[in-house]
Amino acid sequence: MDHAGPSSVCDASLASLAATGRFAARLAAAIDAVAAPHGTRQDTLWIGLFGEVGAGKTTLTACLVPALQHLGWPSDGPEEVASPTYAIEHHYLRGTLLHADLYRLSEARLPQLSLLDTSANAALVEWPERIGAVAELLDVELHLEVVSKQRRKVRVLGKTPRGAALVRALAG
């Protein structure tokens, strides 16, 4: 993993699904280090997932959920991660992790959802740039780029002090 520039930027190359899994394990440890402790109510750690359709946003989430579970995030057993494209949001790990997809959502529909009222420790949001109120909440941005059929690049940007702490933990 390359550490680029200031402590709030980190780049990684994901050459395979196994590499994505290893990155997700490192990301899970970083999230665990800066998110609210399990069972406490504190501000949600907001993570935006950026990238074109097929860039690997849901695949990364599918690797992240068991990695967080392995670190002790609460769970009732293996959890199957599904794309939230049509459901808009899914909750994992007994509600401590929110995964949302705003691709099909308009700003007008936002009040109908519990998204902004979540008590999750962390929220992964695909297409956060589509809703300004959500984009403003982001602590971290993960930009996934398709390099080839199997290979992806990811750039992690810390947008807040907690986001910068996550990037430092990820790069360290």
C-alpha cells in the first residue's frame, strides 16, 4: 500500500479478489480503530464509495463485513451482502454497519429513509455525490477505479479529523 502526500491520502492497488479481501481487512481494522465502540451511541463514521458501475463498491463491502465481524463487531453468524441498488439501504452486523446506494435516489426521497438518522457505528454510502446532504457528512472518500477486468485502484481520502485518523491507521 502506498502512502501518498499528506496523512489524509492513501492509495492501494487491488489486483485480484484476494487483494481486495486483504485491503478490506486493513480497512476494517482502521474503521474499528476510529468508529464508535460497539454498543455505544456516537456519531456515525461516514464513508463514501465512489466509482463507476462495476468498480467494486459492493464487492469491497462484501469483503469488509466479515472482516469487521472477525474484529468483534456484533453478528448472528455469516451475513450475505447484497447490492443495495434497489433496496437503497441494508444493515449488517446487528445494525452497526449501514450500506446504502444513492444511485436511484433523489434528494426529495431522502426524508422517507432512515439514512440520516442512523445509529450505525459506520455507514458505507455508494454514490454519495448524488445527495448533497449526505456528501457533506463524509469523513472518508474511497475512490475505486477500474484498471482492467480484474484489477482496481483505490484512493482513500480523509475529509475530517476522524477520516484522517482512519487513513493514518490504514496506511500505518
